Amino acid sequence: MRTPRFCLAMLAIATMAIPALAQTPPTTETPDRGDNFVQFYNSVPRPEMTAQFEAGLKRHMAWHAAQKDPWKWKTWEVITGDNTGTYVVGTFHHRWEDFDREKFAAADAADAAVNLAPYLSSNRMSFWTLRPDTSLTLEEFNTPYLSLIHYLINPDGILTFSNNTEKILDAMKQTKYPIKRFQWYSLINGGDTIHYVMVTERKSVADMANPDQDDIEILRETYGDDAGPNLVHDRAKTYHHTWTEMLKYRPDLSYNPAVH
């Protein structure tokens, strides 16, 4: 589908974003199903043309339905941060070979050129992978909102960032820390590298509230007074940029083959 791409990627918490620890629930091991690749589009409508773009996206999703596309396409609207007003469309749980449907892609692009391109200021596509090693679940989120924390990692910090994140998650599991379901994504192609994103489901804006329990105390309890907090502090040295945003799910601009 030649529409919006998702500004996604994945992992956990920074010194400035320590509350993100409160979004990492106790879990069991998440099995790797082998179909973890994701395609995202990120589209920005032209000024004063949001209504026309949304109408065009509805027509484009209707085209997918008419073609009996077996893929599900989910759409979100970015409602906070620098990307506010951007529309994100993603299709999940694919293998690499799934993306080689060239004839369908050509027809998809032709329809998008008619129904979307006239109303777009910019449009980019990217490939990501859902990370079973650091995600609570691999199942799709269907909540009204998602909260995202993005990290751009220094090349020499990848191992520290990943290892410390896993240790923090282990502490949450061991202490049954009350947290929301989350997923981690990493960028494969189509943007700044090395880019990770932590995505957390939110049932409402009020669901952004963190648990009363101190997450740093959980780390101290699990790893000791020094080693626990150092997991967060050392990881904070591994990335050079981080930002947050919130997305609102738009079922009216999405396509689900199960209901067509």
C-alpha cells in the first residue's frame, strides 16, 4: 500500500524518560513466530487538505477491500510532538518474501497516485522488525492510543543499550511490577540508524499515569543499590537523541480483511 509510513522503532528508558520503566510489565518469554517484519508509511497532508486526504485514504482502503487484499492495514494519527498531524499506516507480521508481490504493489501505487498523492506534502516508507527479545507481546495492539519513545543509538552503544534493557525488564518480571503491554521495534531500512522505539498500549489518555511504585527502587531491590540505578544511567550514555509522541488509532481509515 502506497500510503503513510509509521515513524516507529524500539526499546526502553532514558534518564529523562525513566517513567518508561513503568510501562514494562511482568511477562513470560515471548516466542519468536518468525513473521516479525513490518512496513510503515508516514504521510503528511498538504496544508488545509487534511479532510481531502482522509477522504482519499478511505477510498484507497476501499480499493484494498475490492481487491480482497489479505493484508491488514492499520492507521494512526500522531497527536503530540513534532510529527503532530502525520498519518501512520502499518502492516504487521510479515516475512521478507511477503513484500515481493510486485503486481499488486504496482496497482496499489497507481490507486494511491489518484486518491492520495494530490493531497500529500510528504510520504515515506520504511521497514522495521518487531523484537521478540524485548517485547512483552507480539500480538497486535487494538487500544485507542499508543505512546512511543524513540531512541537513536550510538554504534558503540548497541550492546549496552540492549543488555541493560533486558536486565531492566527482568527486574520488572521478577517483582511483578505493574505495567502496560509494550513492544519494541528496530529500524531496518528507510531512515536514521540506529533507531529503536518502544511502543506501549494505552486505553485512554488517563492510562498514561505511571504506577505508584518507584521503578528505581525495583532495580535496587533486584540488582543492588549501585548496580540497579546504573543500568539506567549507563544506558542513557548510549544514545544521542530521544523523543516521545502519542498516536490515536483511526479505525475509520484502516482496513481489515476479516470484516470485508
